[in-house]
Amino acid sequence: MICGSIFDLSRHEQRLREIETRLSDTVFWQRNREEATELSQERGLIANELEEWHRYKNDLEEIDILGKLAQEEHDEASRIELNNELSQLEEEIARYELQTLLGEEDDKRNAIMAINAGAGGTEAQDWAEMLFRLYLRWAESRKMKTSIVDYLAGDEAGIKNVTLTVSGPFAYGYLKSEHGVHRMVRVSPFDANQRRHTSFASVSVLPEIEDDITIDINEKDLRIETFRSSGPGGQHVNKTSSAVRIIHLPTNIVVQCQNEKSQHRNKDMALKILRARLYALEKEKQEQEKHLRHRSQKEIAWGSQIRSYTFNPYRLVKDHRTNLEVGDVERVMNGDIDMFIDAYLTWLQD
């Protein structure tokens, strides 16, 4: 519940008092105008969180009082209605508590996801498509919008790689927990001998960078290529060279987009992804210098998986960072990963 350990009421109230004390000093405003502006913004955020906390607390107390009255008066209809209201409120509070952990600058942004099948042929490509379906279902449950940027189908089944955007409040903040290598163990439906296979897929998650952050890209550093689209999108996209591939020569980063019918729009989207990649690269350098991410952002390589999904000989999904285990594999594969997101965000606070 919101009165638990995730939302530290006393810490928030103490921080608000500290900020208000500093901001009440006119000399501080005159000498530190930029810092004062930042503190003023922080005060607004904390005040909003405290207002939400008190609203939820009052709603819970009201339901509790009305519930006791309904029980005393043997009003079964009111009791059932209050139980439904309580369930809805608890879901709302759970999401609010999770959001209080999203305090990093980029958490509020949309997300760019790339899923790549590892070695293993059709089995690995099928695994990549299963993960793709999982994230589409998660986004749908959150009423977030998804858009495919680039798509390369597998040779027989599944996908080799797919890039998509996920748009919605705190999309990156939630999905950053999925960044890394995902491992699946199952009896392969593509193996005539019914042998157990281990497959890998990498999931990369970047914040979508908007105009509030400037990333300078020199046109001379880019090699831009066009080609015919091979992904989904109807016959039109395959008739002209509308797909765009951009190579950033200094870093050798390659991005491409082929989902739009217009070459111009594909180029704009590819540049947006390139900006996000360069932004993430710069942030990673800064954070490595400060030793802030060494325990949570392993190199994406086989053997450094963040999560394992076992379908055989037993059924279990285990996150190797938080040690959270869930036995209902179907539930997870249908997009219910909030328990892993919650555990990861809480783990980051330790």
C-alpha cells in the first residue's frame, strides 16, 4: 500500500521543508537564480506527490468507514460495491507507488525498443517474436501506443530483429528494466527429435529524445543509403526505395527505418533513433565514469542474461538481478511483467 516502504512520507515532507526554507531566503534567489529555479521545480513535483498520497489515504479511510457501516447495517449491495471500489483504488495506488520510483531525467520519455534474435536459427527467431508479442501486450494493457520502425522476418518463422517505439507516460522508465539478454529454455517445436533448446534474444531500450535535448550531428559524419522495404506495410513500400539506412561514421552506429511509405519520413525516424543512440552512448560514458551503472547494465552478450524463461523441464521465469521468480509463464508471456518492473525499480534503490 501507499503507506508502505516505497513512498517515504517523512522523507518527502522533510525535503519539502528544506526546499521551502531555502527558497524563502531572498538572498539565495539573487545569488543562485538557476539553482533556485531547479529547487522550485522540485518543490512542485514533491508537493504533487504529497497531494496524491493524502488523496489516496483519505479515499482508503472513507472506504473503510463506509465498509464498517455497510457491515453493521447488513447492506450487502453496498459492501460489494465498496469492495469493487477498493480493488480499483488498490490497483491505482500500486501503479502510483511504482511511478514514485521513476525519478531519473529520462524516465518520463517514450521508449525505443530493439529486439534481436541470437544465434540459434529458427528457434531463436521464434523466441524474438515471442518477446515482441509480450511487449506489445504489455503496452496495450497500459494503453500505450506502439509503432514498428524496422522489421526483418525470420527465414522460416519468427523475426530476426524488430525496432519499435512505445509512446506513453513513463514508457522508458518502465521498460528500461527489460534492457539486456533474455534466455529461453524449452523443447523446440522446430526440432523433429523433440530436444530441449536454449535460445537467446537481446532487448535494447533507449529513451526517445525530443527537441528539449540538443544532439549535434554533423552531416559529413553520416552515410545515408536507401533500399526497398522488406518488412510489413503493404505492396506500396516494396515498389520504391523508400527505406533508409544511416551509418554514423565516427561511432559506426547503424540505424534504419522502412515502415513509412515516404523516404523522407523514414529518414526523419532513422535520425531520431540515431540521436537516441548517441544520447544513450554519451550518458553511458558519463555514468561509467561515476560508477553508477556497473551492477545493472551488463554488456549484452550471451551468458550475461538478465532473465530466464524456462518452459521445460519445469515452468519458471527468473530475473537474475532481483532473484524474483514467477511460476506462471503464460501470464508473463501474455504481457504481465509489472512484478519484474516493480522489483527492478525497487532493487535500483538499494
